[in-house]
Amino acid sequence: LASGAHVRNMLRLLVTCVCAVAAATASAPEDAPLNLWSGVTVGLKSDDASVEKGAGEQYQFQADVNKLMDIIINSLYSKKEIFLRELISNGSDALDKVRFMSLTDSAVLGEGDTSKLEMKLIADKEAKTLTLIDRGCGMSKEDLINHLGTVAQSGTSSFIEAFQQGADVNLIGQFGVGFYSVYLVADNVAVHSKSNEDDKQWVWESTADSTFSVYEDKGEELGRGTKIVLTLKEDCLEFLEEERLKGLIKRYSEFINFPIYLYTTKEEEEEVPIEEGDEDDEEGEDEEDEEEEYPGLLGHGEGVLQLNTP
């Protein structure tokens, strides 16, 4: 039987059509053919899980995934660092897969930077984001929707059951759902991904509520692979510190067969001599103010550290 809401929607549609017919009849010349649908716009309410909203389609998390995320978000587990272990492990699996595929089809690897089987981590203190990039197999739009939210995975319910029986969050990777540990440290997660199986690059994004969105990525092209951008919680900004990251990456990459690079930004103090010469008063005053406040000028440099030896 149709629900009350469905019946009401059908009645509204019927009334709209009747009104349109009456209006068309009244305005049409006597000898003109009557087009009953002229100027009528019909809208149907969709019960589909995805709805066009904002930049892309919005989806509801599968029920067990929702429960899993609630456990993680509300967890008091102290070793939040395990999220990095899970991301490195997932990146390594994606790289392994594309390397295996390349054994029978070398074109899978692509050219230039895309062909490099590696991982990169970038910490941005100003934006409060931690980014992990791998040159693995990447994910299509369907992969992002299915693997990160809407399709029930056996490991999801198994982990929930184990947690309810006393297991801690540290075991999440053993159930194949380690990705969701990112919500131990992040308020917002964006997964940019490009697969050889999909002509377009896509973004999966969620703020850890009951929904996620998927939309076409118009930003930097990956070529192939996945870029995960974590917007960190205020109490988790320690994971942007170089020394902290270096220690964790070395610990969790012991059995990883691909190079991992940490991109760092550092500040260097340099002595800047003041040249004597004819200068206008305004320029001279500006230099004096700068000299008093900053004895030297801070120069920004970037470094790349390889933190493991595959």
C-alpha cells in the first residue's frame, strides 16, 4: 500500500495537472490544437539514497558503518595515532595492487610522476590538515560510494560485536575497516581518487555525520591514486609536528615495501645587511620599523625526507 506521504504527493500532482488543463483550455484559441502539457513542469520526489545537494550527491551511511563511526568518534581510546598505521597500510595495499596489475600490462603505471610507486605525507600547520597521497590503484566513483559507506562489509559488524565484548579500537585494522579510524583525529575527511577504470577524478567527503557526499574533483589531477586530506581536531594538532610524524612513520612502515616521503616546511633565520644609500624618508622608516621588530628575516624552505628503506 502507498504511504500517506506518497498519496499526498500524487494528489498534488493530479491537482497541478487539472489546473494546467483548465488554464490551457481557457487561453487557447477555439480552432487551435490543445496541448495539455504546455508550460507544465512536473517534479517527482525521489526515495533514492542519493540526492543532488550542493557540489555533489549526498548519501546515507549504511547502518553498521554509522554505528562504527559513532564508536570511533565517541571513543576515549588514547592511542589515536593508529589512524596513521591504517592509512599507510591501505596505501601500501593500493600500491601492491597496481604493481601486480603492471606485471601483465605495463601501461597501467602511466608515465612521469604517476608511474612512481610511493607515498607522500604533507603536514600543513596553517590549514591544520594532514594529507597522505599514494600512487596506488585509486578508486572510481562507484568504489568510493560502495567501499566507504553504503555497502555492508562483514568486517564492520564483526568489529562492532568485538568492541561490545570488550575489544579496543586498536584492533580495527584486523576487521578491514581501518579507514574509519581517521575520525579519531579528524573533523572532516576528503578522499580524492583517480582510477584507471574511470575517466574522471572524484572526491568523497564527510564530516562524520550520518551522510557523505561524492562529487567530481576539479582540483589538482592525481593521474592515478588517492589523496586523503584530514582536517584535524584542535586536540590532535600534534600530528602536524615533524618529529612526531617521523617517529610514527618509521614505526608503522617497517614492513612496507614502498618509499614514504614526508614533506616538511621549516623556517630559517638569515642576516640581511642594510645597504647605505639615498632612500626616501618613507622607505627608511619602514626599514627601521622592520629592523626593530625583526632582527632578521624569516626564510621559508621545504624539505623532503624519505623515512623508510623498502
